[in-house]
Amino acid sequence: MDFFAHQDAARKASRRLTILFALAVVGVVIAVDLVVCIAVGDRSLPLIASISLITALVILGGSGVKIAMLRAGGSAVAEMMGGRRILQSTTDLQEKQLLNVVEEMAIASGVPVPAVFVMEHESGVNAFAAGYSPNDAAIAVTFGLLESMKREELQGVIGHEFSHVLNGDMRLNLRMLGLLFGTEMVGQGGRVFFHIARGSDGRAALALFAFGGALMAIGPIGLFAANMIRAAVSRQREYLADASAVQFTRNPDGIGSALIRIATESGIVDHPATAEVSHMFIAAALESRISGLFATHPPLEDRIGRVLGPSAKERLRQAAEAYERADGESEDDSANSQDAELPVTPARPLRQHAAMAAMAAQALPPRAAPAISGGAATVVVGADQVVSSIGNPEAYHVDYAKALIASFPESIRAGLGHLDGAKGIIIALLATDAKPEANIGAIVSAAGESAALAFARTVIGTFRGQNQHLRLPIVSLALPTLRAVPRENRLRFAGLVRQIIAADGRITPFDFALSVMLTRAMDDTPHRGKMAKYMSLTPLRDDIAKVLSLFVRIASEGSVLFDKLMKDIELEGATLLAPSAIKMDEVE
């Protein structure tokens, strides 16, 4: 898998979708024009132009309204489907297991931890991911899936959903949802004319009934085309997500067994809004005999066969027979006991952290050259390895993330589950390397965060010395708790963080990374700026010089390295900036 190539493919699919949808809109507009011209007996150009404009505005306006309703991203879709957000503080063991699996996959893939929801009134076995980008993603699972799946099956499902997050499928899905709603607007307009006709008399009522009926007949033209487009895109993305789940977990049985379970137990979701988002689910969520061009998912038997190979049909047959014999009864105690082996981190003294760090390092492949020094995992990797792993986790990344999370002290795990703890952890991380004259305690107390400050003082020692490798992963896991509060409170805390960073007159690379991560997580305002495109790097020379100056200074190098880097990309002539001239907001 190539993260950037798949992102490009998703964007190209989105452009194709827009073109095909435009053709569908044209078809609907022409049909409405014909109906109006026949109804009024007028075929003049001004009338046709006016009706065409009104019809197009209704369709595009409906699409725009629906997309705007979902501007909050994945969480808005999950809540629309009746999802309840699972918080870090949950005491339910199954919910803890789900959060652990999601956290492992997020750290392994280098993306923010998504919001996690459970649709607790849905007994079908299903799940979906939604959002405009990895920064506002949400993963939702049904109660039936949470209850029935073993950990390896759950890992397969979450791996599948993370593929949708990483490959740009979520934005595509939300746009399809909005476009489908727009095509429905013409048919809805026909229903409006029906209601008006009920209050009219004589020939006017008949005319309104006829016109409304014609619009209700035309509406399905757009839906026909839009549904066919949606289904074609969705089927291909499901195959990719299944393959990705195997890559992420190195375990075909995980996603394979999960698909078998869905095939035997049913993935039907009863929520009234299911039809709108059915293409987002891991498996068909609606009772339907539709196949071929209009099926939003490939046949489960086909998907299972691709994942499990020749043994797939036999395993599916055995699972179906076992489910039929169970006749609705709960699974046997031995199976339940296996499902209940949850990775809940026990209390563990600090002296055990070195052993867990060693386990994490051993999970890396030989090419990453792991070494253990002072009890912490020191991993030497090349820049090309870092870039190629972005959004492209493999099984050893997941193994590393799992061991890393298990190495967290219990105080940190507990703190991540409540707001003051999450804030205190961020404050402690910033205070670890701050100069004494920064007086961070006074700054935090003045901001009214005394409870967070108290917690920070209990954990600050954890981040010194051998545990520095825990810092950014812990920031990632703190973000979901911080995002769960009202936006005004989030932005206030982000401002406090910037104040703490500025207090000692310097910004370390970690300060910068934490600030950017926090700012993006706290401010959920959609940024829809137009993407600029350049044919060469020359217009960007000054911007590139700022970024390279930062990294050259971090490396304690000088103008020799800077000049070489600029020459390598054929942008000679720029000057290495002094540290005081590097502005972090410009670098960001």
C-alpha cells in the first residue's frame, strides 16, 4: 500500500463522481423541463432557462445543505445513527477492549485517535468509519458487533475501518451522502405539489396532482444514477480495505472470521437513517436482494474467499451450521472466556517499563535497527522509511504500538480517562523540559486549572529520562478526552498551552509538535481553503527555506548542510535563517 497514491486515487474517484453526478443532474433538469413545457404548453427559451436554473438550484442546494449538516465530520454521522461516544473513563470491559484496539491502530498508523461510538440499540453485526479527514474521523460499531466478536476479529474490523480513514474514503463517502440527498429533492418537490393540490379545487388540483406526480417519477432518475455511482465506488474500496486489514494485522483470520460472523449472524442495521449511510458500513446494512451494479458491497462469500483462500467455503459452511445449531442461544462459556481476555493494563511499577520498552523495540523489523539504551527503545531509521510508513502501517507497527501502550504507567492510563487528568498530562509534558523561570505553576493556576496542575505534579517524573519515547503517543491518546468538551473550553485550553510554551522564551521541536497536534484537535472549524498548485518549486523557495532552516538548526548544523539541501532541489540563492528569525506559525 502507498498512502499518498491511495489518497490521490480517492481524489480522482471524487472528481469522477462529480462529473458523473453532473451528468445525472443534467438528465433530471432536462426531464423537468419537458414536464413543465408539456404542462403549460410553452416551449420558449426563457421558460426553459428559468426552470433549468430552479431545478439545478434545488438539487445542488439540497446537496449543500446536507453536507453542511455533516460539517462536524464523523461524529455527526455517528450521532445521526444513534451512536453513543465511548469515553476513556468507561468501565465496560468490551468498550475498553475496543478503545485499546483503536488506540493501537492509531499509533501504528501515525494518525490522531478517532472518536469511537457504539450504536447500542443495534443488534446486527456491523461497523463504519466517517469523517472529512483523519483529524475529525469517527469509528462506530453496533452493539451486536461489540458483543459477539473476539479480539482478533475486532482487530480485523478496526483494521478495515482504518483503511477507509487512511485512504481518503471517508470524505468520498460523505460527499456521496450529500449528493444522494440532493437528487432526492426533486421527488420531495413533487410531494409538496401533492400537498398543495389537496387544498385546491377543480382543474387546478388535477394539474397540480399531475405535475407533482411527474416530479415524483423524475426524482428516481437522479437516484438511479447516483446509487449506481455510489455502489461502484463503494465495492472497490471494500476490497482494498479487506486487504489493508490483513496487512495491518498480519492475520487473515481476523478480518476473515469477522466477515464469516457477519455472514452467518446478519449485519442488518434498523436505524431509519441507514439507507443514507449504507455504503459506509463494512457489510450490507439493509435487507436487499439487489446485486450487481447497485450493490454497495461485494458478496461476502467473494470477500471471504479473497482473504482466506481455498478454505473459505468450508469454514463459512461450518460457521453457518454451528450458528443454526445454536438456534439463538448465547455462545458457549469457553468462547466467552476467550473473548473476555481484555488488554486492560494492570498497575505496574516503573522498574518494569524498561522490559515493556524492550518488547516494543523487538516488535520492529530488523531493518529498523532497534537498540535498547537506558531502558528505552532507541530506533534508528532512515527518512525514506519514515515517509513510506506514513498512513501505511504494517503488522510490526501494530505490535510496537500494542507493547508501547502496555508500557504506560497506570497513573497515565487512569489520567487519560478524565478531563483534568488529560489536561494535567499535557501540562506535565510541557513542564518536563521547561526552564524554572517559566513559572508554569503560576500560569496554570491563574488560568483556573488547579486540578489539572495537581495531577501534572503527580506524573511529571514519568516523562523524564528513559520514558521520553512515550511522549507523543500519550499526547495522541489524550486528544479524544480533550475533544469531548465544548469548543470554547477546548480553545481556551489550547491558548493556555501556547502561553506555557512561550513562557521560557524558546520553542523546542516537541513543543512545536504538541502545539500543532493540539491546535488541530481543539479547533474543529472546517478549513476549506482552495489548494494552490505549482508547476515548480521556485515560487516556494522562501517557504522551503524556512522549513529547512528549522531542521538544520535542530540538527545543530550550519549553512554548509543548508546550502547542500537547497542545491539538491535546485533552489540555490536562499540563506539559512538565524534561530530568532524562524517563526513557528510561519513554519506551520
